[in-house]
Amino acid sequence: MSEKGRSGLADNQTFDWHATLRSRLPIGAAILLVWAVAIEARLVHLQVFQHEALAARARRQQQRTAETLPNRGDIVDRNGRVLAYSVDTESVYAVPGDIDDPTAVVTAICGALADCDAAERRRLVERLSGDGAFAYVRRQVPPDQARRVKVLELEGIGFLTESRRFYPNRELAAHVLGYVGVDNVGLSGIEASYDEEIRGKKGSTLIQTDARHRPFGSVDRPPTAGATLQLTLDTQLQHIAERELRLGVRANRARGGAAVLMDPWTGEILALASYPTFNPNLFQDAQPGARRNRAVDELYEPGSTFKVVTASAALEQGVVHPGDMIDVRGGRIRFGSRVISDTHDYGVLSFNDVIVKSSNVGAIKVGLQVGPERMVEYVRRFGFGRPSSPDFPGESAGIVWSPAKLTDSALASVSMGYQVGVTPLQMAAAVSSVANGGELIVPRVVRSIVRDGQRIPVERKVLRRTITPDVASQLTAIMEDVVQQGTGEPASLEHYSVAGKTGTAARLVDGRYSRSEYNASFVGFVPSRRPAFTLIVVIDSPRGSAGYFGGTVAGPVFKRIADAALRHYGITPNIHPETPVMVARGGSEVPDVSDVAPRPVSAVVFDESRPRAVTDGRDGFPDVRGLSARDALHLLANLGVTAELRGSGVVVRQGHEPGTDLSGVSTVVLELAREQPRRPEGDAASSGAMP
């Protein structure tokens, strides 16, 4: 082919290429335009119409928020001893969306926990089969179980640190403290009634992860700890009350019991015991009925202890006087077909002896004179028929008749403590008003709230006056006779006067009063003339050798608790008190010590071998062992000697031996202790006190 032919062919080919390009360019441009429009439309759809949904999905995939519960505030007794506090424990959680085989994961976890049952396995498989971002596997697991699960390094399984409530004294004060659930919410007792103050405020943890769910950062909002509660309880008195109540219930083969020890002047509850009891650390495992606080939740008919109210109404209204004679001959009184009897035919009794001998017939005759309106007025005046303390929101209000429904027969029942429902706490508060001269004070178990370093005390609150001081004094004398020569003799103390009243009431069983089940109770205050404690003991259905009477069943328990409480607080005995004896410096004449020791010696142990403040009869340093710190300081100050005290309680050791020449003594070291050791036989200072 010639050069000209080849050149023409090349020109034609070049021409064809350009034509093709021009013809296809619009098509390509159209395709690009459609593609761009589609992309833009998709972006608009995602960015505008699907923005919220996609953002939420991203947050679920990239961020995990877990609530962090605050540490609950501590609960301490009146002396600062810890009764409840919070500890950190680990909880196992899962991210169900990250788990491919829930059954295999549950099998592995349960193998590490070693205590899963079939029902729990099924629940866990269902919980981990979803696509959620968070689910609990088990809350607050023990450290050894947490370690075994961690070793597995399972995909989608993590751990959170949570707060768990711990009660270091186990059963001690369990019914007062209550318990807390796994969600850090109080479910019973003080933990529930003061939950808002104790719980604090929740925090949160925001965990950020990458596309492989690997955490790379977190943002924490820490929780705020709750307030600390200081209770009025004394741990040692609480232990004593629980111990003696337990022994009393078991010795009498009873169903249960309750005891309340309180300060009649302030309303502070020093001990509140209920038996049977439980361990709040394991409250789920408690026996049926063991978590019920019998002292505030359980109503009972008080029986003859309620005659204190009948006597108060009668004396206050001038219906009778202590020396007035009441005819109870025959020991029976009839209301239609109903006959009420005394245990004995007492003949004619003074009103004083009606209460001392607990005559039902005598109390009924006095109650009928008082009348239904005035009787109900005094029943309510003493606080019955309504809850007595805001610290126990679950407290039973009680049962009180309206005057319109009180027939003579019903009024007779109320006069002797039947057909009226009370709680042991209400009864203790009512008798405390007699002990303090006639003021009804609100019982309380919280002494103060400590928040942000500030202590907010709970103030004493007087509701009303129940009786005049003169009537309270008359009642005190009558109640002293109950213990000295009446039904309450088993509750008498050797070194202290006791004012009290027994109660024995048949229990209602299937709508009828039982002939075999009774509530035996004793309530009183000690020392009777300057009361330090009000105490009530109630024993439910005793079946032991002591019978079922309040004096023989509840009286001994009252005696042991009261005696231990008086010794623990070093209360001065008011029966045959010992006065310190000393010899004046510079002469053999014994000085008048009325100004030196205006009160009798206060000691922890009261027996014949107790140390006394004596010398050998010559000028010299006195023996102050056995004295309270106040009495020892007062005595030594009058001798011109200053003392350095070490410890607390009563004097158990002194730096100078008795009889040491006082001329060279200006200071002395005194060692004090709560428990006073006995002296060995032959000790010169105590030999004179031996019988």
C-alpha cells in the first residue's frame, strides 16, 4: 500500500476515535452524575433522616455507661463502735451482643462459680442470648469466685466494683440495723427508715471502645457517700440484753421474746433485743419469723403491766388513793355469763395492795369507777394506739377501743390489760413517763447524723404530760412494793431499789384465750428513786419449769439485764451504800466527809470483798481503790493531793500504798478500768471487809 493510502487510513482511524469519545462522553457524564446524586441522596438520608438512630447505634457500640453505686454511710453506736459499713466487691456482667455462644459461656462461668443450679443456668442463657449492651451475670460475688471467672478471659464478660453492706458483729442489733439489698437500698430497720440519708448519690462510668470493643478511655462521675448515723445503742448493753433474752427464752422453752432498755429521761434506746434473731449479712437465709422485730412489730395484750395505766388514771382523777380499801372478797366478779377471777381470795385490800398483789377484781372495780371516757383518755395519753417512734416506720400502732364501744365487760378487760394491743416499745415509753415524773418522751434509736463533717444531733422530744409528779411518786412507791413484797420479787436487786410490774396474759389462739399459751412480761425502772434505765422483758409462750407467770419467767431476765447495765455504767447503789472512810492528816480524828463524797461510792463490782477507801488507822495515804474517778479525785483534793488518771472506770491501782506518809505526797497516778479485779485473800485493805 502506498504512503498516501496508509496516511488516509490513519486519518480515518483518528477521526473515528474522536467521534467515539465524543459520543460516549455524555453517557459517562450522565453515569457520574447519577452516581453523585445517589451518593448525595444516601448521605442526606444517613445524615438527616437516619442521624439519631445511627448516632445511638454508634454510642451503643463505642460507649458503655455503668452506674456506680455510692458507699453507704457507716452506722456506729453511741461510743463510735462500728455496727455497719460498706466494702467493695466485684460483680460479673456481660455484653450479650458480643457473645456468639451463650450456652458455652454460661457453662464456663457456672463451672467457675461452682454453685449454679439448673434454674439459674436457664436464666443466664436467656439473659445472654439477646443483643443488649449490658446484663448482670451475678452481683457481689466472693473474691475467689471472681478470680476463677477472670482467669477464663471470656469474650463479652467484664467486672464492676460495687459496694456491699457488711455487719461485723453479725447478729448483734440485727433487728435495729436491718439489712440492705444488692441494689444498695435499705430493706429493713434503720437501713430502710434512714435510707435516703445513708445511701448517698449514684455515680457513673462512661467506657469508650474502638471497633474491636477494646477500651481506650473512660469518663467517671464519682458517687457521693452517704451520711454516718450514730445510734443511741450501747454495744455492750445490746450484747447483754441479747444474751440474757436468749438464755431466758431457751430456759423457759418459749417461742420467742423481746427486751427494750432505754433512758427514761431522754428517750434514748440503749438496747433493743428480739429473739429469735438472724445474721443481716445472710438475711436471705434467715429462718421464718426470725427477721420480725418483736419489740416494735408484734402486738400483745400486756396483762397486769397495763394496771400501771389504770392506777395512773385512778390516782390522777382522785378516784382512789393508795390507802383506800377495795373489797375483793370471793376473788370473783361477774359480767353476765362471764366470770373474772383472781388467783387467790385476798379479802379486802388497800389500793396499794391491789397493784402489789395484782388483783384483777380490784383493778376492775377501780377501772369501773374511772369510767370508759377517762380510761381511754389515759390510754391514749400514755401513747397507746399510735406508733411511738419515727425511727421504726413499721411499728404497729396498737389497738385501743373507743369509749363508745367500752361496755362494762370490755372496760373490765382493759382495766386489767386485756382487749388492748400494745408493743413492748410502747409499754417501755409509757412506764418511762412514770420514771421521769410524768413526761411522755419519744423513744429514739438515732442519736445524731454526721454529714459533710458536721454532726447534727437528734433532740429530745416531749409529746405531753401524762401524770403529775406527785402521782408519779405515788406510783413509784407502789411499784417498789410490787418488787419488794409482791409478784415482782424475782426481779429485785441486792444493791438497788427496783420499781416494776409483772404481767401474765393468756394468748388468743383461734379466737379464744388459750389455757396453755401466755405472754409473760416484766417492766420497771432502776434505781427507782433516780432512774437510770427503764427495761421491759416479754417472753412469748413459756413452757419451762418456772411456769408462765411474768414474775417467775420475765423477772429473772429483767434482773440480770438491769444488774449488768447498772454495773456497766457504774451507777451508785442506793441500798446499803458504802461510804469512803479516811483519816485526817495531822490527827486521829476522822473528818466529816459529807462534803467530800456527797454521793455513795460508785463501783463496778458490788460484793463483800469489794475494796473500800480505808487506811490502817494511822495518818497516811487513803486506799481509793474501788472508787469512781470523781469520788477519788474529790477525796484526794481535800487532802491536797492531785491525781493523774489513766484509763476509765473505777480505780484499780494507785501509785502510793495505803498508809504512805502524806507529808511528801503531792501527786499520785491512779489506774482505772471498767472491770474491777478481786483482791487475793489476806490483802490488808480488803481483809476488813470480809465477813
